[in-house]
Amino acid sequence: MNYNLKFICFSILAFVIGCSVFFLFLFFIKNQAAPKPEVLGGSKENIKTSQAETAVKKFEKPKEHKRRGKKEIITFIEEELEPEEYIEEEPSLEEIKAFAAFLPEDLEDKQKMVYMDIGNYDVDTGEEFEISIRVDAPALVNFSLMMEFNQEFIEYVSDSAKAVGKMFRYGIEFYAQNDKGRMILISKGHPGAKQTEKVEDRPVAVFRMKAKQSGITKINFSGKGIILLDPFGGKLEYDVKGGVIEIR
């Protein structure tokens, strides 16, 4: 009995010792397979701080891409993006007039009055007759002449107006409304450029009218529709003669 008890106790002790040796062996093998990390700065806190700084730097925007304020952006555009060729100085009067084809004598002309004469006419009923516009004027940037008539006595003959002589540099435009008794002659050309040459009492345009019934009538000039501008854009005064038509 005592022998059996001793044997059992010895077996249990051997089993415990064997398990302890086995676990110690496993622990030793595990530590050999996973070496300890190097400690930068000597502490775990330093390792965590270093890793955090690296992560922040990885996602931090470079300084040159930082958002600019409105004032900085405007300054940047003005200094860096705006090419010098787009900064234009206001042209001088001499440059403008040279481009607009005005000669020095055109700019020095002191004539401030435009004289026009369309003549007086004696015609028969049913007759078509030609009206000539004579002009005495300096070079102009605009020549617009509106005329009004009594449509019961006369009417405009379609497509009969044309420029004559050399006053109108680019020709004329002519519009008429017989039902309203109205006509207008306009010089062609670029705004602000020289549209007419200087003329001294010369025929500059003609158009045809037709007499409808006997009586005396007159072609009148509408002040609102007469625009005569000198080389500097100033509005000139005018004097008109003629326009009386006697129909037999």
C-alpha cells in the first residue's frame, strides 16, 4: 500500500516538472522568433510620438499650396498672371485722328457751319424730277439729313438716291417712307472715323421725286434728324436753302 502511494506521488511530481519544462521551452522559442523592437529615444512614449509626427507630415499640404486670402490672390493675379501686353494706354488725340484718316488741314479747319441747298423746282403733274443736294462743309465724322414732305403732292421714286462727287468716302444710305412723308440720307463709314471729305459748294447727292397733283409744296428739313459732326465730335450748325416745288 505504501509502495503504491509513493509511486503515485512520484508520477504526479514528474508530470508537473515535465509540464513546467515544456512551457518554459515554448516561451523561450516564442521570444526568439519575435525580437523586441528598437526603442528610439529610449521609451515607448517616444516611439508613439515619432509615429504620430510621421503620419501628420505624410498628409500635411506643402506650404506653396496653402489657401490664399482674397487680397493675396488679387495681388498674385496682378503681379504674375496679367501680361503686360493687355495693359493699354489711352491713345492720344493725334493717334486717334491718324487712324481715322483725318489730315492736319481737316483738324485745323475753323469752319463751324454747314451750308446746304436743294434748289427750287417748277414741274408738271405726274412728272418725275431730280433733286440735287449741294453742300459746303468741312470734313465730318457724320452727315445725317432728314427731310419731310407732303405726300399728297409729291412722293419719293424708289431706289433713285445716289452719291455724286467725292464728298462721301464710303457712299450713302437713303431711306424713305412715302406714307409718312419722310426721307433720310446718312453717310456710311466707321463710327468716329472720317466719313466725308471737305467740299466747297458742290453737288454731293441726288434723288428723284414724282409730282402727284397741282399746287405748291415744300421739302422741309427736320432739325432732330440733322446730325453734322466735326472731326472732334462737335455738332455743327447748318443753314438750308431751297425745297420749294411748284406743280402745274
